[in-house]
Amino acid sequence: MSRKASSSLFIAIATGAVIGLLLPALIIGGLWIGLREPQVAQAALERDLETKLDVLASSLPELLWNLDQVAAREVVAAVMKAPDVVHISVADNSQGKPFIDVRAPERSRGNTLTSARDVYRGSTRIGHIRIEIDDHLSAEALSRQRWLYGATVGLQLAISLAFVLLLLDSRVMKPLRQLGGFANDLAQGRFSAELQTGRQDEIGLLGQHLGDMRNALQQQFNAQQTLIERLRGMAETVPGVVFQLRRHGDGHFEFGYVSEAVRDYFHLSAAELATDATQWFQQVHSDDRSAVMSSLLSSAQQLAPWQQEFRTHNADGTERWLFGNAIARAEDDGAVLWHGFLTDISRQRRDALELEEHRNHLEDLVEARTRQLASATEAAEAANLAKSAFLANMSHEIRTPMNAIIGLTYLVRRDSREAEQQARLKKVADAAEHLLSIINNVLDFSKIEAGKFELEIAEFSLSQVLDTVTGMLAQRAAEKKLEVHVELDPMLEQQQLQGDAQRISEILLNFAGNAVKFTDNGFVGIRVQVERDLGTALQLLIEVEDSGIGIAEEAQGRLFQDFEQADSSTTRRYGGTGLGLAICRRLADLMGGEVGVESQPGSGSRFWFRLTLDKATNPAPQQARLSRSQAAQELANKFAGTRLLLAEDNLVNQEVAVALLGSAGLSVDVAEDGVQAVAMAATGAYALVLMDVQMPQMDGLDATRAIRASGNPVPILAMTANAFDEERQRCLDAGMNDHVAKPVVAEQLFATLKLWLSKR
């Protein structure tokens, strides 16, 4: 592919050189000879004709006077020897008839040029001379001159052009082919490819940039591999068996993935089940085996979730009850893939049997259950704490590489100028943002379930909220050629309100984003109207309407339930976790509002959100939201050259943070752990400290306490991948001034820095 492209370029350059150098020289030279040389030849022919007349006019007067025809004929014959003379006529005035008339008609092969002159002896006119010559010899000489010019000039330019093109191929085209091959290796994921240019010119510099890009891409790939390994490790620590079970079109079952816990449950290793699941079915209790198989086949036919209880045998021969739960998905080759898990429900089964056995002994049963409830409560509280710790660790472990992926992708996109690389990097950025949104949904859902979710009430403008939402949807709607209509009640155009603008935006963005996702043509409309004016508050109805695929009536009741969608095919075609609308419902409940939907299949949908918001009594002026480049420029204009201290142990996150801060004109020194951060902060050379929380030797909290204990008032901002409010409060309690969550949003970071640098 690279060789073909470079060859086409070489041919284009060669063709351009021929057209630009050789043809103009030939055309201009040809025009010069074709226009000027005929005139020169004509003038020479006329001069030759006059010369012949001069010869005859000077030689014939005496001969004509004496009527010496013999001598006169010899003079005329001498002139006739010239090969271009066609006719010479000499007339004698005394006789009134031609004296000599000589013709050579065979010489007449072109245009004839004629001239005449009187013959005088003294002052007496005694005769008349007329002579005709032909220009074919002059024309032939001119033609030979043209061909000689063309051959000489063409050969010289062709030789020069050949040398130039040979030098071009060796110095430019061959290195470009090498660069193309190297870029193709990177596109195929062969990061071990090497490029040896050894040059200091532009091509060598391009090769160095490609090498730098290879290193950055390899770092991103390694970070993603590390993330995958961490997720795999998390799957191995989840209670129960996590699995991927595949049924091929020929009915053959195999496990694409199964966690190592399968050894404890079925006495089989993951390797034994990788190509054949027959042994797994054999471990199922014989009385339950047919039910398990039937339920799997039914799930495969309908692509419905698989849920089944069945028994296996422990190593000591006792029965173990398991519950299987999985989601079925069709693959392109006709196979069906289940993603799911198996959990041990033997205890629940035993509890049920025990309840049946003791139903006639209620007091003993209540007392026993009371003790068990206390134990279960303690276990539940411990499990809740473990869950919170697990979610916090998961947030940190996922957000840390996500910060590197998003940051490095932004830096590479900023520096890259190739359209293909820009497109690929945009896909990486979109995928990372999508993954981050899923993580945020999961964390928000867990906060709401735990009762730890808090609304942030502040003044805001619904007009600005609508502008933000439509701006975020503009590109996706444009790609699908959808019309986006926005209607805002005139009463709300200048009215400031009190509420959590971010959560209202999330609900509206979820509704509108789904409308764009499930609408292939037509429109998406957003309408906000005031239903009731309550004096100090307004009851609002926010609606999002589309002309999309619609929703069946029986599925509408499930839409706002946790982990539910209209049907399983929605996930296969459009993606999604089933959490978005559930979070919208819970957010609406927290704000004292309600949500709902009206829809018919094939006729579009209308999602609505009703809530009541207080009016702002003294509305603050709204500031326009700055873009990333504008925020960086504003920060650079006020604080260029300001020294900051970055405490960060992750090398990739160091690179991302230094590049972001450098784009705003700030000078950054890096401390790799808390001990270094305390020592460097003690110099007093820094206007602000950006402090990671989890670091080796001394974490960010202890480092902050040490800095504050020394009396240093320098502003300290936490930069941590833990997004929970408890982590933010821990940072503030340790003496930090503010909190910036990872992955870092550049605009938020620049705004926070501007705030604290201005307070310095």
C-alpha cells in the first residue's frame, strides 16, 4: 500500500516535471523558430534576390547596348546556376522585344518571389530585367533547423530530468516508502517495528515524530492491557463463578471464559472447559441436568436472560445448590454467547427447609432467627463497608488509567496532523468517555442506593442548560441528519432558578441522548414550559419528543427500573447498561419530581420530567463557559511562569499533568512520593501544590498534614481517582484546600487553579 502510494507520487512528480520543464522549452523554442525564423529566412531570400539583380544590373548595360547576346546569355547563365532561380527575363527597349528569356520551371516547388529593375547606360534607360526565385530551399533549411532544435533541447532536458528524478527517488521517495511501511506497522499494532532514518532533514524529523507516536501508542496499549488484567483479577475475586458460555450453531457448548472458582464448584479447571463444556454438564445433578439444558436452549432461541437453580455434588458427596444468571447475546456466526455468574444458594435452600421444619415451633424459631438476623445485620453492615471500599478501590484503579488514556489521547490529537490518525484517536477518546460515563453511572447508582447522594443547590439558568445539552448532542444529531428543535417558555429566558443544574442536565441529556440514539430520521424536540407559577417557585414540565422507533406499551413499565431496558435486542443493537433511566428516576425522586414516558411502536416517544424549583431572589450574572484552549489562555495571561509542585507517582499521569499545565503557561516540578513533596514544598518556591492521595512511602494525606504542621499556607489541591464524597472530605480534613477528580477535566482544572492562584 505504501509502495503503491509513493510510486503514484513519483509518477505525478515526474509527469509534472515533464509538463513543467520539457514541454514549455519545446513549445517556446518551436514558437520562436516558427514565428521569427520564417521572417529571417524571408528577409535573407529578399536580400539574395536584390543581390542577383545588382549583379545583372551592373553586368548587362554594355552588353545590351552592343546587342552582345552571347555574352549577355553567359552572364544570365551564371546567375541561373543558383538552385533557387526559376526565371530571368532581359528586355531591350530599342527592339521592343525580349533580349534574353531563361526559365527553369522544375525548380518551382514552393512560393515564388519576383523582383524587377530597369537597365541604364548613363542616364538613358536601355532595358528591363525581371527575376523570379523559389523559397523551397529556404523552407527545407528552416524545417531542418526546427528538428535539430527540438532534438538537442529535448535530449538535454531529458538527461537533466532523469538525473533529478533519480536523485528525488533516492533522497525522498525511498525514505517516504520506509515511513509508510513503518506507519502501516503501527496501524497493525506492531509496536516493535523500528525505523532507521539517520537524517537531520524534514524526513528525518518526520521519522522521529513517528517514533514518538509509536512510543505514546505503545504506552496507551500497555495501559489498556493493564486495565484488562485488573478487570480479570476483579472477576477472580467476585464470590461465585464468572463465566462466558458459548453455544455454536452445531449445538456444541464451550466456555470462552470461566473464573478459577469453577474448580471449587465443579472440581474442574478452567483449561478443561475451554474447548468443551460436556464435563461441566456431567457435574450437574442427574435430576436437574435436563432442566438446565432445556432452559439454556430456550434462552438461546428467545435471546432471553437465563436463570436457573440446580444441584451439584460437593467433594464429600453432599448436595450443593447453585443459581445461574446470565444474559444471552447472538453472534454474527450464529452462535449464542452467555455472560453470567453462578452463586452458591445452598444456605438459602437449607434455611427454607429449616423454616418448614420449625414452622410449628415459632418461639424457638423467632429466637433463632433473631440471633441469625443480628449476625446477618452485622454481616450486611460489614458487606456494605466492604462494598464501599471495593467501589472506592475500583473507582481509583479504573480512573487512574482512564486519566492516562484520556489525557494522552488529547495530547496526541493536539500534536497529530494526519486525518487518519485524528479519526482513530477520536475513536479512542469517544470509547474512553463512554467507559467513563458507565463508571460514573455505576458510582452514582451505588451512592443513591447507599443514601449518600447529595444534591448541590445553586443558581442557574435553564437557557444555559439547554444550550449545553444541545451542544453535546449536535454532532451525533448532525451525523444522523436529525433536526433538533428547542422550545423554552418565554418566562424562563431571563429567570434564574435554584437547583442542581448538573443533575437536571444529566436527566435531560439522558432523555435527549436516547432520542438521538433510537431515531434514524426525522426530528428530536426539547420543550420546557411553566405549568404553574407558585410565586416564589415554578412547576416545570420538561419534555423530549422524537420520531424514533417507539416503545411497546408492555415494555414502558420496565424502562425506569434498575438494569432494565425495553427488550434484550435494544442492548444488542444500541448498547447500554439499563442504568440511565433508572438513575433519572431516582434523581427526580431526590429533587421531589417525577418522570414518565408516552410512546407507541413506530410513532416515536415522549419522555417527560416534572419538578418544582425555587426562583433565585438575587440572581448572579452568568459567565460564559470557556473552551479548553480559552481557559488555558486566560490562565496563561494572568499566571504565566508561575511555579507549581505536582506530587504524582504514576509516570503516565505525570506526563499528562505536566503537558496540560504547560499548555497554560505554568512551570511544573514533579515529586514522585509524599516524602519528596514535603521536602520540595518546604523551599517555599511554589505558588500551589497538586497532591495525589495514593503514593508510596508517604501518601498525600500525610504529606499534606506534614506541610501544614510546618506552618506552610501554600494552597494544596487534591488530584485523586477516588470520586466519592468521603474521599473529598478526607482531603479537606487533612488540610487540603480543594479537590480535582481524575480523569482530569482540563477546563475544571484550569478554573480551580485560577481560583486559588487568584487568592494567593
